[in-house]
Amino acid sequence: MARSALSRDEVLDTAAALVREHGPAALTMRRLAAELGTAVTSIYWHVGNRESLLDALVARTVTDLGTIRPRGATPAERLVSVARALRRALRERPHLVAMVHERGLTERMFLPAQRVLAREAHAAGLRGAHAARAVRALQFQVVGYVLIERNRERAPAQSPAEEELWREETAGSDPELARALAAPIDTEALFVDSVRALVDGLLAGAGVSTGDTGDGTVGRGPYSH
């Protein structure tokens, strides 16, 4: 028996879940109706045809990426937090992001995150070309990193693997290097390290303090009260 009550948000939530898990090809009106326990005609009433549904999912994805909020006490911490949040958002919805790209809305999708980065760059004391460079550099770092992660995850099993390639003799006089490169990659830690180095370089290059006192603690910045 078909359900009597159904909201547009519920339809979009379920459709987005299908796309996230199985990709756009899995999203048919019949399958969506089955997931919701309703009739196909009810889906049409709430969201229109499949193309309208895909457009609605794209619009929602664009909106979702506009909800990123910075955290931290210093300019560097807040810029890094935005980069981490953007990476997480892209990682959580690769198929939806691909749909946005296919519809030519990639720049629109990244605009909210760029605005957040620009505000934080201004708060850090960056202006003009320095601020624009920071925004673009961080966006490219995030997107490039996510693409590399996705490529590694989808790649076939490698033979020989890194742990086989990196042995003590490969690293010359640095056996610790060989052991570290042969170990599994902590992608989150590596991302944070690379973004922090990038942010520190951008701020230092513009003569802005990163908030690091040099003794392992963070100095007071414009966000500390």
C-alpha cells in the first residue's frame, strides 16, 4: 500500500543517498519510489521528472557546500579548518559533485567556500592579490588532493606495492625514511600537514604572523579574546 504522506525533502534525501552510494545511473524514478514505499506518480508530483530531480540534487549540493564554517583561534587555524571542511564535503559526495561538474556549475559550487576563504584571508591581513592567491591556492590544494585520493582508492592492486619497493637499500643511509614510506598512508594527517605548510607560507610571504610562538604553543591572534 502506498504511503499517504511524503515531502519533497524526503524525496531529495533518499535520491541523494542513492546517488552517493551507487552513482547517478542507479537513480531511476521506479527505484526511488520503491525506496520510499510510494508510487512513481507521487515522485513526479513532488520533484517533476528525472531531469528536474537531478537539477534539484545539483542545487542542493551547491547549497550544502555553502555551509562551511571556519573554526580556530588564529588565522592559520581557521584557514586550515575551511580546507579540511571542504575536503570532507567533497569526499562525502563524489557522485553529486560530479553531477554538478557535468552541468557546468563547478565554479558556482565553489563560490561559497571561496567567499569564506576570502573573509578569513582578509581577517588575517591579506589584501588584493595576496588574498586571491591564498583563496586559489587552498582551493586547488583541496581539489587536487581529493582527486589523488580518489584515484588511489580506485586504482587496481599494485605489484610491487610501496612496502616492497621501499627497503633500506632504496633509501640509502636513511632506513627510517624507508620504513615511513613503506607504512600505510594517513591521508588525513598528510592533508593537514600539507595545508598547514601552505597556509604558513602564504601568510609569511605576505608578512602575516601565523600565530605560532615558536615554542609549540599558539600565540594570540585577532580571534583570541
